[in-house]
Amino acid sequence: MTQTSPVTKSATKPGRAMRRCSRKLAMQGLYQWRVAGGTVEVIEAQLRDGKEFAKTDQEFFSELLRGALTNSAELEQQIQPYLDRPFKELSPVEFAILLLGAYELAGRPEIPYRAVINEAVELAKIYGGTDGHKYVNGVLDKLAAKLRASEVSTARL
């Protein structure tokens, strides 16, 4: 998977609220891509024009959106073994959240896998179907065990 350069930590590192907003907007962009298509440049520009964009970690947002879209085919292949149906049959919300979570698990090893899963579950609780958060949790937990085996096994001891 091609990986964009990680966002560097600085003395003014963005807080959790900014990262959460970045994930939310990236999820919305992935949803838009799934439903209406379009290029990453157009989708990103539209989201940057929104009122909420000022509340994001802008570099993190861009990395999430671009990373998930650029690597979508590979990420879908990694997720598919843990699904109970073809990836294309997922709701657009579950699709976007799972793609985003898979990108973070694969491309951002400095973010603890539990944080990635928790953030995805929170998005699914807000935007997904009734039990979508349970589905997202189960799929990403299994994917984390594959992609971050040593981190997961250490955490489960």
C-alpha cells in the first residue's frame, strides 16, 4: 500500500476533537465518493469549503481521505474476508467507515489500534444503522488482529 508521509507531531499538535472532526469529514468524503463518484480533488475541495473544516486537523484529514481513496482496492481486499457479504453490498456509511478504519490500521501504525476502532465505532453510532456500530467493531477487530498482530496480542495478554 502506498503510504503518505505521516503527520509530524509538533508543539502545537492538534487535539482529539480536531482529529475526530477530520475523521468525520473524511468519512463524508468517502461516502460521497461511493454514492456519487468524483475525484478526490473535487471531493476534498468541497469539504474544505464547508464550515466545519476549520475545526479539523487539515493535514490529517487530507491524508485520511486521499490515503483511503488511493488504496481503496487494496483495502477492500483486506476487509472482505471479515465481511458476511460482498463489500459493494455494504451501506454507504459502513463502506466509508470500514475503508477509513482499514486505512488507519494499515497506514498509521502510531495510532493505537483500539483508538482507530473506537473512533470508527463512534462514527457508526452517529451515522450508521441501528446495529452498524457492532458490525464495524467486529470487522475492524478482526482486521486489526491481522494487520497489527503483535500489538493486538500484546494488548490481549
